Amino acid sequence: NAGVIQTPRHKVTGKGQEATLWCEPISGHSAVFWYRQTIVQGLEFLTYFRNQAPIDDSGMPKERFSAQMPNQSHSTLKIQSTQPQDSAVYLCASSLDTPKDTQYFGPGTRLLVL
Amino acid sequence: AQSVTQPDARVTVSEGASLQLRCKYSYFGTPYLFWYVQYPRQGLQLLLKYYPGDPVVQGVNGFEAEFSKSNSSFHLRKASVHWSDWAVYFCAVSPNQGKLIFGQGTKLSIKP
């Protein structure tokens, strides 16, 4: 079991460019979560999917951020027109199915916007 | 609104000493509560989780936590810390049994 896989591990973009972050959940897990970690704001929930359907995107910024889960083996978080304040570690987690199941976190993607 | 407060940003204890990391939550009803640990340059790992039931929950590596509804608390304890416990510890609540709401974290340092 490779755990949750996130690629790339590090990404540097210029202001205004697009960034796409990838997450591969643990095989057999039907729920995928995205969080963002910064020094100032700490760990913030962004969005989550269950069985590929969006369930809760209450933490997603209204502009420039979008997430998809086109199949059960991967999810993407896309940030358009990146800004320096988007710099953060973006964490993906997956869980088996029910809300009681443990969320297993990936190592994160460290995004730096210059 | 649901929230989690970890009042101590940093805690330093001597190796072999006992440990308590504090966590207070705000939630209407009985929540699901979690403690996660983040070791240097690693991802978050679950230490333990609480679902309504026995208020004392046992976790990995000798950690335990006690839920108190009257105090709205979920403090983490360990009888004897080891240098390998040096990490950041996060308390979290799951308000709708889906997403996690995290506290700001407590950075634990160990004195030799």
C-alpha cells in the first residue's frame, strides 16, 4: 500500500500562471479531501469528494480555485492565475467510505508563487 | 461555529517526563474528535480518534486522550515522552462527519 500519492512534491510558479496539483487516493478509498496548510492560517479544509461526486466545497476560495475527481484513482486541484498568497502546502487525504473512517494524508505539494 | 483551540503554541518537556497537550472544541452536540501528529518533513498521521463512547481513548505510541463534554475538551496525554515524539500535534473536530476542522497545532520539543 503506497499511501496517498501527491504530485508534484514541490512546484514553483510565477504570479499569474496556472498550477495543477494531483492526488492519487489509496486504492479502494471512496472519499478524497483537500486541505491547505500555511504558517498563518494553519490547516484549512478546502473541498471533498465521495464516490467522485463533490460533497462539500465550503472551504474553496470563490475565484481561481477548482477541484475535480474524474475517476476513482485521482483528483486534481487547479489554481488559475496564481498569486503569492496561494503559496502553501496543499494536502490531500483519502478515507474508506463512511465519515467514521480515518483520513490518511499524503505528503503534500509545496506550492511557491513568486 | 465549530472550532478547535489549542492554547499552547509550543510545549517543551524533558525526555521521560509526562505530557499533556490541551485542546478545546466548540461544537453543538457530541463531536467526533481526533489527534494527528506531523513529524518533521512528513505528512499528518493519526494518533487517535474519539467517537461517542468511552471518554478515554487509547492511541498509538502510548498516547491517550480524554473527552470531557462538560469542559469541551479533548486533551492528549503521554506518561513518558521520548525524543522521537518531537513533532507538531494537531487536534481536530469533524462537525458533519466529513471534513476536519483543525486547531493551530502545538509544537512539542524534547529536552534531553
